[in-house]
Amino acid sequence: MDQYKSFALLNMKAHFQDLYEYSHQSDLTTIGLLEKYGSEVPEKIIKNFSHILNAQHLWNHRIEGIKSSFKVWDIHLISQFREINESLFLQSFRIIEKEDFERQVNYINSQGESFTNTVKEILFHVVNHSTYHRGQVMLQLRESGLEAISTDYIFYKRK
């Protein structure tokens, strides 16, 4: 049984590492597009991508039990996106390496309500949430007459 648990843990770590590498690369690709368009990028897109970064920051800090310095809808400059994204990616990878995926995390959401979820539930939520909002960003780019790209997981794996 212990051998099985060790194998399952290694598989889960590898799975989350893969998902976070995908999410990180997709964010970098998206940031590249936003940098390319610069001042043409509508505020709603900057707000939405900032939200992706803010959410990952908030969840990482909840897992680590430290106070967040970002709020859910803080706005960042496009010129700050790469640095924030890189910092979050490294922090997330450290969490994946050291955390017990079954550990319960107690937290208070942005509406002041208390909840508890496991580390693995939170880690999955962050990737899923980021994917959802990157899709919105791409739609908003298209609606603004700007180029958009696919950031789907399967396209990432085909490269």
C-alpha cells in the first residue's frame, strides 16, 4: 500500500507540474500578444488578464497561509505581466513539490465567507480558472479586431 501511495503521489505531482507548465506557457503566449498590441489592448482585456494573475496569487497565498498583496480585481500594467507570471509559476511549482495534496486549506473568500478545500482541489481550480479566463481574453481580442490564438491544452501538447 505504501508503494502504491508513493507511486500515486509521484503521478499527481507530475500531472500538476505538466498542467502548470501548460498554463505558464499559455500565459506567456498571451502576454506576448498583449505586448505586441500594447496601447491597442482594451482595458477590459487588461482587467481580465490581471484577474488571472491575481487569482493564482491569492490561491497560492491561501495555500501557504500568508497574506495576499493582490486583490481579485487589481489591475496590472502589461509591462508587469511577465514578471508577475514568472513569480507565480515558481511559487506554484514550490507548492506542488512540497505540499500534501490532501491537506485541508481553510480560507475566507473575497465575499468574506469561510470555506475549506484540499490543496489538490485548489491547484486544479487555478489551472481551470486560468484556462477559462484566457479563453475570454482571446474572444475579447477577436471582438476588438485583434489577432487571437488558441491556448487549448491539446494544442500545447502537440508542439
